[in-house]
Amino acid sequence: MLVADDEALVRAAVRAILARDPGIEVVAEARDGQEAVDAVREHRPDVALLDIQMPGLDGIAAAERIHRELPGTAVVMLTTFGEDDFIARALRGGADGFLLKADDPRELLTGVHAVAGGGAYLSPKVAARVVAGLRTGGPDAAAVGPLTEPQTEPLAERLTEREHAVLALVGCGLSNAEIGRRLFLVEGTVKAHVSAILAKLGVRNRVEAAIAAYEAGLVGRGRDGGR
């Protein structure tokens, strides 16, 4: 994976946390957004971990370019800033995860594994703010925009029972492999279900699907394997 932050001490601290997990290897570092995009082009890491406020090309602009030009690399924002406009801009730009530097270090490892496996991950604090904003029509709702096209057909009638179970687990931040283990499905079948869910709900990515799961009240059920 790639770690991008303009502060060397922060990069060193993040690398130290990631080094605790033998399943994670940092292949490159970057000091700004442009270096991050160039490093992703060169190394093609599974995950790019980007700070937001960096000189030159900032983290959100870098995330947008990586998402558009190098979609094989998942993007996670790791930042001190949790303001609603930063969260919404990052999600609209294609970020697959959003973490805060004040989070427990275990959240960093969990988030990296989730997005590397094809999932989406929001820090619990960030997820709560996004859902609250959408429910109240706050800044996140305006910036993220409508998650689905206006539809009169209720969610329950748009998805099959199996798709409901998959969506609930997407809402919990699980990867395709983890969902497969929970539901006794092969990973390719889970991927097909996720693609069908995105199309039926009219959402662009797993983060928006996860928010839809929150709004529909499916997330609690997802933690019990969809029961």
C-alpha cells in the first residue's frame, strides 16, 4: 500500500502501526497529492492512504484522479479533519474509506483490510455524522447528493432476500470475502450480488450502498449475518 502525508513523522507513525499487521506491506510513501498519484501509477498498490491537506495537489483531488485513472487502487482518507464538507467531498470523489487520525489504531488496520478486500469503511465517528446529515438534510446530504434516483418502489421490493442480506453486510463494512464466509457464498457470487445492488439502488459505489443500508435499518441485522 501507499502512505501519503506531508509530515514525515506522521508517515513514520502510520508505517509503524501498519507494520504490526503481517498482511500489510507499505510499498511507497508520498509527500503530496501529485507524488501519491505518481506512486500509484508506478507501484499499483491495493490501497492508497491519503491525508487531505497536502501542498500542491491535495488529498481529495488526488483521490479523484486515482479513482478515475487507476480504479484498481482503493483510496482511504486519513486526516485530522472530520468536518462535514471534507467527508462529503471525499466520498463524492470516490474515496472507499474515511478515517480520523484520532481513531484507535485498530480502526486503521480494519479499514485498510476492508477496502483492500473490495469493501468500504467509514470510521464509526464519520459514519454517524454522515447518517445524521442525510437524515436531517444537513451539509452531507447536500454534498453527497441523493443516493438513489427518485423511486416510488420501496427498497424491499427492489432487492431480493439474498441481496438484502448482502447489502446489510456491505453496510457493516465487510469485504466480499467476509460476506461470502458469512453467507456461505463464493466471492464471485458476492461480487455479482453487489453489482446488482448498486444498479438497482442507483448508487455509485459501496460507500453510498452502505449509507443506503443504514437508512433502511439493515445494518443491525447485518451484524448477525442477515438474520
